[in-house]
Amino acid sequence: MGAWRLRAAGGYTARANTALALGDPGMPVPDALDAVRAFAASHGVPPRVTVPAGSPWDTAVGRAGWVLDAGHGAGAEVAVLVADLRTLAAARGGPWTVTAPETPDDDWWALGLHGARPTPTQAHVVAPQGVPTAFVLARDAGGAAVGQVRASVVEDHLHLSWLEVVPAARRRGLGTDLVAAAAAWGRGRGARFGVLQVALHNTGARALYASTGWTEHHRYRHLVPVR
């Protein structure tokens, strides 16, 4: 819809089920928001617009009465971080083994979903066909899964998501090792730069990324209509 992209993926993740507003929608903003509502209703997802923070579209959607999606537990305000993959912190090494298979195994899913199996929608969003993707997994000396991250390459960018470390393994360098393994995998497939998204309220993750070479590029916000 002009420079807006309307997206739906069965309700799984806010980013995959929102209108991304990056420019002129080709119509007055109130009409565009009506179209967002209709599109969302037709796909059975809540209406939501994602806007770069401080952009004209952030202001325009706010003026139309849409507000921050404060009820979104994963975070309604997000920082987009970038890095030169050549300058990221190297792996520290620890009592774990890190691998980067290109198919998620049961342990990878179980760690990320807290023991559950993925639904078809989750599998479609997280493990799409035709996109080079690694499902980086760390195991301790006993073979138990203790950390993970998802990495995918689009052109020369490595996109990271779903970084998880079990509580017992935190603050020991495992997060750094997972990101380093993902970066090495991405460089091997032609990626030069990294990009990831982290909720502003996730101060622990933001501190990890800042310490390993990531810098903030911009922020975005999820907005929803007042119900």
C-alpha cells in the first residue's frame, strides 16, 4: 500500500503481523489506517502499525488516535542495532560446544519454546524456505542445550534473532560465543554486516550487544488503535 507493507503470519510475532509504515501510503493516513484495520480483520490478527520512532509516520499515526502497544510483552519499543561482522568480539570459549546447523533440531525448538513443539505458523516464520538460516545451539559437557540464536543471511546482511541462554549459564560469556558463531557462519555465506532488534526494556541484552560491538541505528514503535 504505497510505501506501507501490510503483513500477516497467523498472529505469530508482532513484526510479522503489522503494517510497516516507511513512507507515503498513497492516501490520507486515516484512510490508510482503515485499510490496515480491514486487512488485519481479514487475516484474523489485531490491527497494528510499526513506525520508525520520531518519523513523520509515527507522528501522523499518533495524531489519528493510535497509541503505543503497551500490552505487548515482547516490547513495544525496539532498538535496531548494526555491526561490522569483522569487528565483533571473538568467542571467549567455555564449558560448552557451539554448532550452527541449518535445520533446527528438537532441542533448539524446545529451548526457545520452553519445552513446546513449534506450531506450523511458528515453523513457517522462524524456518522459512529459501533463506539461508543457521540455528546456532550451545550444549554443555553433558549434552544439554544451554543457549541458542537464529541467524539468517539476506544479501550481505546477517540478521540475528531469538538469542536465549538458560539462567544457569548466564554472565559466563555464552551469549558472546553464540553471536560469534553466528557471525562466523554469516561471513562464510558472504555477509558483511549484522543487524538485530532488541526491546528497549531488555537492558541485559542491550548491554551484551553494546559490549560486543553493536551500535544503535534507529528505533521503532508498535502502535495500535485505542480500543
